[in-house]
Amino acid sequence: MLYALICEDAPGSLDARMNARPAHLARLEALRDEGRLIVAGPMPAIDSPDPGPAGFFGSLVIAEFASQGDAERWLAEDPYVKAGVFARVSVRPYKKVLP
């Protein structure tokens, strides 16, 4: 089943985000290579594709996992989580309709 991993950045976490980014992307690339990743990316804190020092509001990942528990465990091991980038995370079942 698909799950939406919705993560909100902690205030002042931009440096931690940038430092953990290579390891974070490597995990997402592994999901992609397994054919389980639907979409992933950050949500800029301002209306700009490059928010600069404003940083990011958070991140969204939609991917396939065997269960919600598996998705939660995967997220708990993410480098952004371990680096304290996120103030809040949630994992919700997701039903893709379009496209």
C-alpha cells in the first residue's frame, strides 16, 4: 500500500538538513530503485523553488510499504529524523487516484 510521509521542519534546522541531505537522498534513491517511490521532495518555506536562507517548511514522501508500521520504521531511520531536522512527522495511508 502507499503511504504519505509528511514531515515538518524544526525551526533553525536548515544546516542540519543540508548536512544530512546526501544520506537522505541515498535512502530515497534506494526506494526509487526498488520501484516503490511515487514522489519525494521538500516544501519550501516561501513561494520560491530556491528559498535560500528561508529554508523549508518540511518534506513529503509518497512510497509503497508493506504496512503503516513498516513506513513508520523506515521514516524513523531517515537521516533527517536522526539529525533533528523534523519537529513533527506523520505517516498516513495514501490512495493514488490520478494520474
